[in-house]
Amino acid sequence: MKLTNIFAFIFLYFNAYTITIYAIEYQYVDTINSEFINHITVNDATINLQNQQKLLANLDEQIQQSKKTNDYKKTIFLLRKIARFHFQIENYCLGQTYLLDAIKEIDKHPFSNDSLKKELQLESLDFYYKLRQFEELSLQIDNIKKSDNIKPTSFHNAKISYYEGFLTLETNSYEKAKVHFESAKHIFDSMGSQQELLQTQYALALLHFQQNNTNQAVHIALSCLEKENIYKENQLLSNIYKLLFEAHSRNKQYEKANHYLLLYKKNFIHILKKRSSIQNAQLTLLNETKQKMTAYQNNKNEQELKVENTINQRIFAAIMSIILSILAGIMYFIFKKKRSFSIALIAQQFELNQLNLNLQNSILKLEKSNFDLKHFSKIIAHDLNQPLLTIIGYSSIMLKNLKSNSKPSGIEEITRIHKYSTDMSNHITKLLQDSFPQIEREELKEKFKSIH
């Protein structure tokens, strides 16, 4: 029996090492949550991926057209559609960017739809979680809860509870996380949302596993596998296999652990191949796009060069015509200028006199405004200083009376109040002094000395 366990452990170690090599090679980062977006259908990434990418490029063009025509509702719809597409092919950063752009479009325009905005905010929770941005996830949940314009549905409440469970799980608040997961599970079960229910059950299994309640975690994970046909080899199934492998390894049940490790490896390799095909297709499409853009740019440069040559020829002909016209009419302009010079000079002199008069009036108004401003500044400074001087005097009296029979902390607080009040009074005095010329500053100093 011991020899069998030794061989099982060696075989298990070898398979685990193989999985590690695959993960390093493909730079795979494991996630513990599956998709919550259900209202979009995207074909398998290995089938017609180039057509999907071309469709995506077409959607980008439609967005630009809708922005030009100020059709913002269509813009929001297209941004949301592209965000969901990127979520399905696991481009979470890019998908999040499009979704946040859609939310900004709603905030920018008067037709703002609170229900649509709330749906987009709920969808953004999936991206924040996938990208492990827990602070942003918590802030977005708070924003959704503060929105009182639209009454949330049961599905929305369940989804919020689901992610609140993961937030509390990150802080090792297991009991709070369990309450959130159980609440979400109950709502999903009553709604018949099987995929979401399985995700919540997996979250509960993960919670029990982190609490070292391994047997309960295995029981819940196995109950999830009873409906294996729902998964369609997605990330959630891979996560459950991984959890069962780790749980049985912890219990030293190496044969069962090896079984689930093989299933995890099979599903894991399928995901890697899928991602590899996505990357290859994207790279091919990118190269094709670059070639087309290069050819288009070369053709555009040739056309621009031809147009530029034609324009230069026309400009040269126009310049020659202008020069001839100028030479033909220069004598006429000189004669006309001599006749109109004296009239224009008189008119300019009259206008200059009017401007000088207006300038003198403006100077008088400015001087009056400056005088009023100085007077107002002195009043404001006096009003600001008056309560501060009262505080300074009162705090000084308190310091003298409290030094012998008070706690050091109380004396420190009164000293700090006295210091801050004195500093503020000095700042107000300095600001007022700096706002007047040097002569008036000296007069102002004498006034404030008399006040102090």
C-alpha cells in the first residue's frame, strides 16, 4: 500500500510539473471567476475568428460615423457590444475601456438613461473582478447602491452580493463572505439561473477550502460537476478541477488528486490552444491591416503629390496675373492716395481725439474702482482679523490660567490654537500689506500696530 502511494505521488508530481511548464510557456494567469454576461452570442474563437475581427473593425467604423452624426444612442449601443465581444475573447482591459466610454457617453448627453447606465455599471463589475481591481470594484458597487433613480432587480442584487462576497473574501472575512454568497445563491436558484448558480456554488467551495474545511469544499465542488454539460469547457470548469485537485492533495488522496489533475490539464490545454489561435488570428489580421494601410498610404501620397503639383502651377499663374494687375494699377492707386490722404488724416485726428477722451474717462473710472477695492480690502481684513484677535487674546488668558493645574494635552491644544490664530492673523495682515503700494503699506502697518 505504501509503495502504491509513493508511485501515485511521483506520477502526481510529474503531471503538476507539466502543467507548470505549460503555464510558464503561455504566460497563463488563472482566474477563479467565470463570465456573468449572458446577452451576447460569440462563436468559438477558433472558428471564423478573422471574420469576427473584421466585424469588430466594422463596428469601430460605425462608432466613428455615429459620433459624426451625433447619434449618441447608437454610439453607446456599439461601445457596449464591442466591450462584450472583448470580454468573451478575454481582452478584459480593452473591453473595460469600451464599457467605461459607453458610461461616459451617457453622462455627457441630456438623454441620459439611468436604467441603461446601471446595467453598464453592473457589467463593469465583471471587468473589475477579472482584472483584480478590487478597490475600483468596491467603489463601483457603492455607486450602484447610491443610485436611487432605478429600482434594482433581483438579478442585480444577486450579482452585487456575489461580488461583495469576493471583496470580503479578499480580507479573510469568511463569515461575511458566506452570507453574501448564500444570498446570491438563493436568488439565482429561485430565478433558475443555472450558470450563475454554479458560479456561486464554486465561490462557496472556494471559501470552505480557504477555511481549511476541505471535505465541505469537495462536496460542493462535486455537486457543481453534476451539471457538467452547462460548462462547455469554460474557465469555471477548469477552476473546479483545480480546486478538487488541491483539496484531494491536501487530504493526501493522491489517486483522486491525479484524476482531477488530468481533467484540469486536458481542459487547461484546450484553453491554451484557444488563446493561441486567437493570438495567431489577431496577429495575421494585424499584418494584413498593416499591409493594406501601407498600400493605401502610398497611393494617397501619390495622389497628394499630383494634386500639389497642379495647385503649384495654378498658384504660379495666379501670382503672375496679380503682379501684372498691380503694375498696371499702381499709378492709379498713388494718385487716389494723394487725394484721400488729407481727408483721411483729418478723420484720423478726430478719431484720435475721441479715443484720448475715452481713455481719460476710463482712467478716472479705474482710479475710482481701485479706491473702492482698497477700501473694501481694508474692511474685509478688519472683519477677518477681529474674531482671530479675540481667539488670540482668549487663548492667551487660558494659557496663563491653565499652566498650573491642567493636563499637558489640554495646554498643547490651546497653544496650537493660539499659534494657528496668530499665524492666520499675520497672513491676513501680510496679504493686505502686499496688495497696496509701499507708501500705503507704511500707513497700514501703523494702523495694525495700534490694533495689536
